[in-house]
Amino acid sequence: MKKQSTPSRETAPAPAAVFGRTTQLDVENPPPDLYGRPQPDRFMRAVTAFGDTYTPAMGRPLLRRSPRLPAPRARAPLSLVVTAHRAVAEGVVELRLADPSGDRLPGWQPGAHLRLTLPSGRERHYSLCGDPADRTSYRIAVRLIADGGGGSREIHQDLHLGARLTVRGPRNGFAFCGEPKLLLLAGGIGITPLLPMAREAQRRGLDWHLVHAGRSEASMPFTEELRALAAMGVPPAGSRGRVTIRTEDAGGVPTAAELLSLARPGSAVYCCGPAPMLAAVQAAFDASPATALHFERFGAAPVLDGRPFTLQLGADGERLPVPADRSALDVLRAARPDLPYSCHQGFCGTCRVQLLAGTPEHRDRRLTAEERASGALLPCVSRAAEGETLVLEV
Ligand code: FES
């Protein structure tokens, strides 16, 4: 098996889920396309369903590990001010955040992200998409998720110039290792961590190619910036240039195999986008000429090896069935929309609830053994055995 690295923002499933899944291919009820939408393409259905089935096995220990940057030391939160807020594509705003005194900001590497505490108290993570050489401001881009938890709506509609935000980071769970040959695959707003990687690859003179796939060019941020970057260097003879902008309205949704066919032998692939895209790329990766895969997922990881169980709100409270394919957090939020969350992937701790009774399956990467023993639970990823009831103090 070839090398795959999973960053800290992406949470691998618990060991039982990694090796225990028995999903069947179901072409009559196809999985969604690379962007998580229903799709009619039979081949892509099969690829994605295959990925759902076999991706878990890819969480086994790596054969080789990429060189990683040293873990950053914890820093005090920053208090930054919004110095720019502008639309850069349909449904996407770009923000610049700076120190109110004009001080230099902590440095960062391509792939790093910030954790923002919004005025409402919501916490959200966003990849840095500016230039690491610019220490005067951080740049992030945020797509409006109309049916999300309200964080992107708050940024789009309520944040204004001069607003203050508490910012933690930068932290990097998607480190750029600078391999000589690179294929960068971005789905939608997943371009944000890959843009600084492309810039760094160009600066180092690496052999790189970036594919940005999206619904339409109008909905995709930074296309002109990418083209300008691509125009700076001379691509290798016979290559198709540095950047491919692939839009659904012009060429349909690419398959994972199609994307990976652009990798040169021995390439490292960096992929960031929605969960179905990552699952499909992971599934198709071993058949590609690439040798390493690094990825970062936006949004919730798919539920693997889920079994139906029940949540109970308080000792005598409402009982909420959790289906096998939904997270406990989703079900809880349907009943308690104010329940906070952030990463949806079991690493930030924002969704923490207190367990009063029942035996959970902890699937997070955040809680210590002591915290678990004292009843802490992260419902965005953690579950319970079939038929179990978890009684929560919420
Ligand atoms: S939302 Fe981050 S750990 Fe649950």
C-alpha cells in the first residue's frame, strides 16, 4: 500500500470502524458525487461506493512517513481586527485579519489554519490562503453554507470592518512537505490551503500541477490568482500547464481516477475538499502513478460502521434515536439547535457533552482517558453499540 497521511484536522475513524466495515456496493441508491450531491453517473457511483467500503483500510499504519514540520508550541490567543471583508466569488467572502497595533503576526506554513471565535461565540476553523511571507495580515476565505450551523452566515452577514475576533493558531495539520513532483487537488473552497502550497511549489521550482474543481467559475475563488501564478513559470515540456480549472457546468464532475491520472509517476498528491471527494480519491489512489497522498477534509467525516442507538436528554427526558448513518451531534442539534460545535471531526472539543449513563464508543482524538472516565463525550464522532442508550446532561 502506498503512503497516505491524514492531518490532525481530519479525524480517522476509531479502530473498530477502520477494520470492521462491511458496506455493500449499492448502485440503485448511489452515493453522492465529489461534492456530496446525488448523481446519475454509474461509474462514479461505483467508485464512490468502493471508496466508502475500502477507504477505512487505508487508515492502517503508514509504510513510510513524510517529513513533518515540528509541532508548534501552544500560543496565547490573538485578538485580531477585520481589515478587509469582500466577496471573491459567488457565496465566498475573503477576510483579512490584522493586529490592531500593526504588530507582526506569528508565522505560518502552507496548509496551516486558524481557529476563530466569532462574536456569537461560535468557533470555526479556516485555512490560511494568503502568502506566508506577509506577516501583516492573515487571509481566509469562507463559503456561505446556507443550511450550516450559522458560522459562515455570521461571517458573511454580520462581521464588519473593525470587528474584533479571538484567533487561535496558526496551526498546521496539513503540512506541505515539498516533494519534487506534486499534484494538488482542490474541490470548491478546498482551494484555500492548496493555494499557498502552489505558491510555495512555484517559489521552490518544484514540478507541480493544481486542479481546482467546482460548480462554475463564478463560484470558485482565486482563479485569476491561480492563473497568474501558473503564468510565472515554464511548465515541463509536454505537460498541460500548471493549473486546470475544472467546472461542472463546462465539463461535468471529474471522477477521482480522472483527477489522479494527472499525477506524474512518483508524485505526491495533496487533496482538500468535501468528504465524498476525499473518499473517492483515497479509493482510487492505489491505482494511480502517485506515491503519497496527503489530505484535509472539510466538514464532517462520514459515519463508518455506525449502528443505531438512542440518546436520552436527562434522566427522564426526551429519547432521540440515532440512525446508523447519522452522527449523534446531528441528532442532538435537531433537538437543541444551540448546541455548539466546530470541527465536526472529534478534535476541537467544542461539542463536548456530559454523559450520565450508558456505555459510549469514543471515536474522538481529543479527550484524555481521565476525561472519558469522568463522562465527557464528543457526539460529533462518538457513538454507542446497537440498542444502547446514552443518557446525556444537556
Ligand atoms: S465539533 Fe469538534 S470535537 Fe465535536
